[in-house]
Amino acid sequence: MARFVVLEGVDVAAAARTADRLKLAVRPVRDPATATQVVLAAVAGHDLLVHATAPREVIDQLCDDLSRLGELDHRVGVAESGPELSSDERELLAQLLAGRTLGEAAKALHLSRRTADRRLAAARRALGSASTSEALVIARRNGVSPAE
């Protein structure tokens, strides 16, 4: 599933830093024409960070369109927040931080291996990491503790 982050009320430098951290391409939206270009990129399957400075009605329509195409994270005035993990993703990472294999973690959480794989992939995307080991380091830094 495609992932879209819409930042509103932040400066260009903050948007660029957030895009680098999340490993997403930055697309500025200032008017209906640039909003259309972003939607077309989303239709093509690109994950995007949108730096929105367009009028309210344009941003609202853009968010509505993007939410139909994938996972939307709309942030107003916030660029540098920590990674947002679901409680399910946190539980899985806690199991892995405790030294369990993914199969063992899936069993402990009463999940299929496939569901555990999907949750791990979602957690890696949320943390902006290229590998599971990198995701575990970032998760630990952001307060995820090993499961007991």
C-alpha cells in the first residue's frame, strides 16, 4: 500500500528534513495544478511527502484523494515528530528486541507468520529504515522496550 505524508504549516527546510528521515520524495503543492500532479504520482504508485501551502480547499481535496489511494498521514504544523508505530507494530518490535525470531514473535503474539511479516514491513516503513536491524535500533531509541 502506498504511503503519503502531507505536511501543512511547516517551512521548506523542515519538510526536506522530514522527507530525508522518512525516505520519501518531496512534492510541493501550492495550487490545484500541483495538487493534480501529486495525485497522478500517487496513482503511479509513488510514496510521497507533500509540502502543502495551497489554499485550504485544495489541501482538503488532495488529502481526500490521497486517502483513497493509500495510507495518509496529514500533519499540521508538525514536521519532526518521532516515528508513529501502531501498538501492534510496537508489540512485534518488542518481541524482536527480546531476541526472538520473527516466527517465535508471531507465535507469542498469536499471529500467522505472514501477518508478522506485514507488520514488520509496516514498522520498517514507519521508522524509515532499510533493514530490520536498523528498525530495531530506531525503535529502541524511540522508547520501545524488549518484551518480557
